[in-house]
Amino acid sequence: MESIEEEFVHSQYGQGYFADVDAIREQEYPLLNGTTYLDHAGTTLYAKSFIESFSGDMISNLFGNPHSMSVSSHLSTERTENLRLRVLEFFSASPDEFDVVFVANATAAIKLIAESFRDSDPRGFWYGYHVDSHTSVIGVRELAAMGCQCFDDTNVDTWISELGTAQSTFPKLFAFPAQSNMNGRRLPLQWSGQIRSAANEGENVFTLLDAASFLSTAPLDLGEASTAPDFTALSFYKIFGFPDLGALIVRKSTASVLERRKFFGGGTVDMVIASGAQWHAKKETSIHERLEDGTLPFHSVIALDAALQTHKRLYGSMSNISAHTGFLAQRLYDRLSALRHFNGTKVCRIYQSNYGNLALQGPIIAFNMKNSHGQWIPKSEVEKLATVRNIQLRSGSVCNPGGTAMSLGWAGQDLRRHYATGLRCGDDHDVLDGRPTGILRVSIGAMTNLKDIDSLTDFVDEFYVEKAPPLVPLSPQMDEKILVAPQFYVESLTIFPIKGCAAFKIPEGKRWEVKKEGLAWDREWYLVHQVTGFPLKQNEYPQMASIHPFLDMERGILRITCSPKATNGPFSLEIPLIWDARSTTVMSSPVRSSCRKGVPSVYDHSLCLRAYASPVVSAFFTEHLGVSCTLARFSPLDANLDMKPPSLASTWKNRFRRLATLESFSRADRIPRQNCQKYVLVSNEMSVLIVSRSSINCLNETIKANTKHTSGVSKAIGADLFKSNIVVAERVCQSAHAEHPYAEDHWSSIRIGQDQLLFDTLDPCQRCQMLCIDQLTGTQRNEILAALPKMRKVNGRIQFGRYATMSTEDGENVERNVPGSGTIMVGDVVLPSNQNN
Ligand SMILES: *Cc1c(COP(=O)(O)O)cnc(C)c1O
């Protein structure tokens, strides 16, 4: 195998591949058509001919369990043993020096080492790991009874120079990644050799190389046994896209540390006495036999046959892949780092720079973006917009806490504080204290082509590079005194009785009750997953849009119908509005709805989500959506309560609201963790969403302008797409007075209708992907999100519409419950007050 230095010289596009990259793409990866897949560090993709060849193998051979004596069993044993050799060969490792242990994944390989070390000495072991390590490598420290240390590069060198002087005999393990899965940095592989030669005989120092990320796009050569790591962990799906299988490559001479592992499973022992004396005899033949618990994932191991063959046929060698991906990474780096805003400020902050030097840098780019004012752009927003353009990348701390914290400059105590205030791995808090909490990661694979690189840079250029200072302010300045004040009125009223399902339009001419927490019956019910208890979201189950709730107040029922074409099941379902606790069961699972960003806050234990117990109810929704779910409704915990819904609704929602204002933000960090079992992001649970007709018209104009040069004619978007409760329109005066789009940006409060209901306006609504789902057809309408950001981006977030709640000043008005007070209807006059009044 070629060395990394040699590859550097001919670092080139598709060099040594079986065919042109685009031809390989066309033939072997048809699923990538129309998609820009840049998450190869998550997993790379399998070739079509590999899967065909594997399935041919499966169909034409009878494979038995490798542990028995039959012919079919022999076949499996022979094939798996043969593949052990082929895997060693792939790494130029000599079978005299190394053995291969098949495990579930790289994490399982690391865990196996950790457990073996824990049991290898009564005192336990000492553990050192590099700060760029994957979470799975860091976790080993919890088992290290003799202590642990997190290293950066200079620490490692100092530690190595001091090796050989210590007298300690307990085992020491040093682990590091061959490549950071976060930013692609390649670490010095020579550390293993240096540690081996520096440690004296009695010192018992071992090295564990996490090669999982490195091996996606680089060759690993274990040919020189004396300098190779003692243990190498890897996942095959990261090399071949399939099978989901891992391996631990073990230096045979380390057997003595591994064989004291206490646990034994089927396959690893020669004899066991099950009762009476606790005696068992470990297998003595080979390391892998003693470490592979239970039946080998032998079909997966057999898949390696086709994987290795196809990979070699298509790409020739890992060195070719390294050169190809290195070339693309450098190109992407150059283009991203060249992007500048109109005022000359850089758009991308990239956390590594050695692209082009294959010994130091793999094809992964970790970055964040800034706007022209130097403010960070929220990563999750970028990820969402990228999805609209069919670009697949990763964001967050990408399972590399040390690397991310170092890049972003976060210290341990910052992170603890963030955790306390609700920050969790994988959530939506993008920027805290003016600094990003995570990174965007694009990673390149063997089959990535130039077009992918172009698509990504074009995307960044189109949406995030500010070409000129904004000519038009976000909305007309209201202080440029408008001669004729616009007259606003309620154009339509809508509620969503079941959250995420179709709207219920409040009929014209009907007065509708407004409660402190919003319009009556709005989001009273949820659809929840029967196993997890989580509310279903419409962007995950677009079919929810075809579930239509209808409030029949005369008969006191909620009638739910599904579009007939979409279901063979019962066409409609009726649920009494009167609350009957006996018909429901308590959901014990956590409830969390995270469309809106904010700090999660705890709500009282006396509130919980109750699911309807009837199997008819769950079958109705499960059949329609194809996911095991049922209808649920919020209620107090007291099972004896049998109240009429309006008063109940107002009781729980009021308490909910009070709690939310009390607990959220400032106090959240004082809430003990164990109380967080049930929490929701409450901000939009107790408000109404208002959008303006004039703003929608203005948006339609923009979309029309945008799509002029593209093919498909897009029909105008309607107000229902925004899932708002109140659409406010303006009466345009005869004097040809133009509309006032985005006037709502400046509203601080509005009064509506004969009852003069006062609403305080809250934050603008940050639009998420749900916006793209056409409520009539359940299909995606990507042009909307694509058009919105350009005109409606504030600090990188897309905004449209305003949230509002009943003003506390006027709350008494509603509480009195005077008949006829606290209602609104279509046609009511809307009187806004502006912020600067
Ligand atoms: C992916 C990865 C792992 C974990 O692999 P699993 O297959 O999830 O066990 C560990 N380390 C690095 C560097 C990785 O990239």
C-alpha cells in the first residue's frame, strides 16, 4: 500500500477509479440523483452492484449457524474465517501478529477493550485519551479505576518522553482517533510506535487507535507490526456503506490483558457448569474465539466479501479515495473561505486549514457562518434550508465534545451551565452568549463529485452571502407617518383542535370564545406515539394534514374525518367534548414539542397527557398514518375529576401558562434534573399566531419573481399554509393606497372586535419546515422557504407572522365571563398599536 506522503503528490480527482466519477455515480448510486449527500462521516453509501452481488450470494448459498457441525454450518465458518484473513490483508496486517474480532461497531470494539482492561488487573487500569476523541472513546474513562487524563498534542509528547521511567505495573491504555470525526484532522499515527518503544517492558502500556473516521477515506497500513497500534477499532459501514458491522484488530501478543475479561458468552467457552460450582473453561484456541460473545453476525461478515470486491473494482485502493477526497476537500475549503459579504467580511469560519496535506487533514470541513454584521448564523437554520435544497449535512457537536468545545472556545463550566439551562445534544439551541454551540459539518466520500461541491458552495452563496446592504428595510418604517392609517380587520379565524392536523375554520358570523391561552379548543388534542408518548409532528408525518377535525358544538362532539382516498379504515370518528376521565389512560412517557425554540421548562406534575384508551380510537389514527399512535388530551391528574371541558380547559391551560411564565428562562437552571421527566416547550402552546394578508401578498410577489426563470409554474400560496389562527387583512382605501406588508413587525399590541380584546404581540414566528407542507395535498412546497429567507431573515432566522397572547392588563375582562364578552369573529375591526407609539 502507498504511504500518505506519496498520495499527496498525485492528489487528484478520481485518479485510479474504475471509471469517471460521474459514470460510477450514475451506475452505482442512482439514489444520489438530485441529492447532494455530504455526510460521509456519518456513513458512506453502498454501491448498487455490491448489494446485488451480496444478495446473489445469500440466495444461492445455504448458510448455517457457524457453531454447529452441519455442511451449511461449515460453509459459514469457512467463509467467515476466510474473511478474517481478507480483512487483515486490507490493512496489510500479518495474521501471525494480528487477529480480527468481529463486533457490532467501533463503539463495541472500544467497549470490549475497556471491559477487558477493567478485569485484567485487580487494581484496574489507567486511561489516557486525546481531546479530539469520539464520545465512545471518552466513555472508557468511567471504567478506569487507576485514573484518567485527557490529552492535547503537547501533553502527548511530554507524556511519551517521560515513559520508561515509571515503576508502575498496572496496565495503561492510551487511545486516540486516527482522524477527528468532527473536523477531519488527522492525528500522528506514529504515536503508537513511539509509545511502544518508549515504554519499558514492565510498564504495560497499550495503544488503542480509533480508526473509524479515518478509514472512510484513507488507507491504514499495519504492515510494520512493531509500530502499529495494539488495538484498532473500526466500523465497516463507514468504509463500504454496508454491512453494519465493526471490528477490533488485536495484536496477538496482548492476549494476556484481554483474557481475564470476566463475562463469558456462548461461543467463547469450552465448558461451563451452570449450577453448583461456578466453573467454566475459556476457549484456548484464538483471541477472537474468546472475545466474540454469542453467534457471530455471520451474514454481515459474509457481506464483507462482496464489499471488499466491489470496493476494489470501483475504486482500486483506499489511496485513490484519499487522493480524490483530499482534492475535493481542498477545493471546497478554498471556495468557502473565499466567500465574502459586500463589506468584505468573511462568511465562513472554518475550524481547520491544512486541506491539501493528506497527512494532516481528512475530507471533513467543520464550519460556522456569520452575517455581514459579524453575527453567527444559527446552524439548525442552515440545516433546514439545506434540506430544502436537498443537501444533506450534519450539525451539532457531532459526537465529538472535546473537539467542538476546543474549536468554539467553550470551557467545561460553560457547558455545565448550558446543560443546566436546558441545552442538550441534538437540540435547537444554536447560539448562546453570542457564540455558536455547535458546528456545521460537511464530509466527503469516495463517490462525491465536483457537482456536489458546487451545489454546496452555490447554496451558501445564494442564501448566506450578502451581496449588497439591504436596500429596502425589512418592513416600511412606521415612523414615516402614513397619511391614511391602514384599516385592519379579521379576515379569517382558524383553530387546530388536534395539533399538527388539519385546520378547523371558524364559520363566518359565528362568535368564538377567546380564553387567556388563546382561541377556545385550539390545540386541545394531540396525536401521540403509542410507545414513546411523544407528540407526532406534521413534518415527520405529512399525512396528518389530511386528518380533519370538526367541532360540532350543537351535538357536543369532535368529529374527525380522514380524506377517503388515503385510507381504507373507518371514514370518521366521533369524540365527545365532555371530558370523561374513564375513557382515557395516563401517558407516562415524556411529552415534548419542539417546533418553537426556547428553553424547555417543567410543568407541574398534576398535569399530564391522557391518551384515549379505546382501541377504536388508536386504530383509526394508526391505520391512517401508518405509525402506532393514538389521540390524547391534556388533563389534570386527578382521575375522579369529571368536568365540563370549557372550564377544565381554562383551568389547566391557565395553570400551565402561569407555570410557564414562572419557570421558563430565568428559573430553568434551578430545576432539578429528575423533575424534567415531563416537559414541553410551551411558548406557542398558549398563544395565537397572527399573519397579515398584505404580507402574504407581498411574499407571493417575491415567489413569482423568483420562479420566473425556473420551469414549474407555482400557484400562489394561501394563508392556510402558515397555520395561523388569525389572518388580518387591510381595507385598501379608494385613493389607490397601497398595502402595508410587514406592518405587523412593528405592532406591540392589538385590540380586536366589539369586546376590545387586547392582545400583546410576542416574538415573530420563526418558520420551520412545516411551513413547506401544503395543507391540502400534504406535499412539500419548497419554493416558499426558498423565497422567504431572502426577504425575512433576522439574525439568520426566517420570520413570518407574530405570536400574541391575551394581555394581562385586560385579563380580568375575560375572567369575568360576562356573556358575549371575550369573543371575536370574522370581520371584527383590528386596531394595532405600534412599538414607538
Ligand atoms: C463513527 C465513529 C465512531 C463510532 O462508530 P460506531 O459505528 O457508531 O460505533 C467512533 N469514533 C469515530 C472517530 C467515528 O467516526
